[in-house]
Amino acid sequence: MRRVICALAIAACVALTPSTLAGTSKPLEIYFIDVEGGQATLIVDPRGPSLLVDTGWDGFDGRDAGRILSAAKAVGLKRIDYVLITHYHRDHVGGVPELARQIKIGTFVDHGPNMEDSDDSRKLYADYEKAIGQSKHLVVKPGDQLPFKGIKVQILTAAGEHISSPLPGANQPNPVCSSEPEAKADVTENSRSLGILISYGQFRFIDLGDLTKKKEQELACPNNLVGTVDLYLTTHHGLFQSNAKALVDALHPRVAIMNNGPHKGGSKEAWETVHNSPGLEDLWQLHSALDSDQEHNAPEIFIANPVENCEGKYIKVTAEQDGSFTVSNSRNDYKKTYPKPMRASAR
């Protein structure tokens, strides 16, 4: 009888540990894969499912699909559960056919048909539809949520629309709106980007694809519909057409990661907007912006690929439910941990 009681007591203690109460002891993992100025972000839910946001470029002898597969292999993935395409530009959707030939994909997620009047986007969308074949396909709209178990994946923007109601804890007036010029309308697929907010407990990560300034301002003005975030993937690779100050300041990110290439993204204007945003602790980059100057690049320790002809090193983020997270540079094994935030934010 005593042995039974002791066993029950031990089981009770194990059951009451914080990790067990949270349902998992694993962190959220995010891999920012270098696809040379495109996007490919691999997200692994602590409870198993995986999400790849965009697939990089086509061509280059399958370079980008290969880099995605290397990251998936490092995580131990034999399939990718969801592939989300933000929009139908070559540096985001081009890699789908090659990737789909090499690894099983569960469900494709997008904003619906191509909406750009250009031959290139029409061809890319046709190639994408062909690659999907008979795979599961999910078209989402703002306000939808993907069916993950350990994380929350909320759709903020899609097909030129955005969430109509503020997220819980958001809706604060944005004083920056009155001083920032209203941006011009953008008729390309960029403005239709599928943007997401990923939450894991208190940790929040936002990725808006290549959303351009006018659509960013609609999310942030006159009131901030999103709230604050811990991690911000700079929009549109850090190009000046995006990263509106009204949005970046309202998001109040602790850390930003720029998925720029050696000669794409990382513009001085956007770099300054992000770098100087209130509360930002660090800006990490997938590449040195070689067409910019030293003052508009992060310190080399924070850059995954400081030279043009590189090995395609990635940046990894591991996040805990209390809002703390660690950013790692796979090139030099440098890591920095950002503790549980003390500031108030919309959660």
C-alpha cells in the first residue's frame, strides 16, 4: 500500500510541474532560412505540426528547396504539414514545385487566386496550382485561424483585406499616424500578402509577407488593431515600400529579423525605421546589405551571411510560453536570450 501511495504522490508531483500544466516542455522553434532575399520561414509547433511560410525562388539548381529540406532534416521532419504562401511573387512561391517533388506536404494555404495583372504572376500561380495537384488546399481570410494545437496562428491580412476588429488588448490610438504621410495604393500581389500572427503563450511573432505601406497603415491607423509583438520579421525584406513607421512603432517589437539578400532589401530608410523603433533591443539580418553602408547594417555577430557568396546560414529562434526567447546565428553559433518581458502588451 505504501508503495502505491508513494507512486501516486510522485505522479501527482510530475503532473503539477509547469511544463506538464502547459501541455509541453518543448519550445516553439522558428527557422529563418536564407533564400537570398526571398522568404522561407519554417515554424515547428511544440506539439508537433510544422508550418513553412513561403518557399523562396525557383531555379538556381534547386538551391532554395535544398536549403529548406536541410532545415527540415535538422528538425527531424519527414513531411511539412502546412505550406503557407503569402503571395504569388517568384521569391515567395517560385520554389513550390521543386519542394513538392522532394518532400510530402500536407496542406497548402493561401489567399485565393492571383490578383496581379502581370504575365509573371499569372504563370507563377499556374505553376503553383499544378504543383498542388490533389493536395489539401485551404483559402483563408482575415480573422481565420489555422488548426494548430500548441500555437495560435491567426490570419491578419489576406487578398487586400485586414482584420476588421482589434485583437484582444489592442485598439490603442496611434499618435504616429498623424505625422506619417498616407502611402499610395499598390496594385501588385504585395498588397494582398497573407499576414499572420503566431502566439505561443505570452510570445508573439508577426509576419506580414511583402505587405506595402498603405495596407500596413490600415492595420495601425487610427488605432493599432494588432497590439505589440516580441519578434517582427521586417516586411518586404526591409524595403522602403514597406515597414511603415506607424505600424513598426505600434508593434513595439523587442527583436526584429530582416530576411534581406546581399543586394535586395535592407534599404536605409526601412533599416532606420526598424532599428530606431521604441523598445527594440536588437536587429538581426540574414545577409549584410552590401549596397548599404556599415551604419545601416547590424553588427556582424548578428548577421547570418556577411558575404555575397555564402553557405546560406539560417537564424533560429526558440521561444518559451512566458515570452522569453533565444535567437541563434548558425554561422558563428552566437546566441542571445531575451528574458520574459516586463512591459505591458496586448496578449
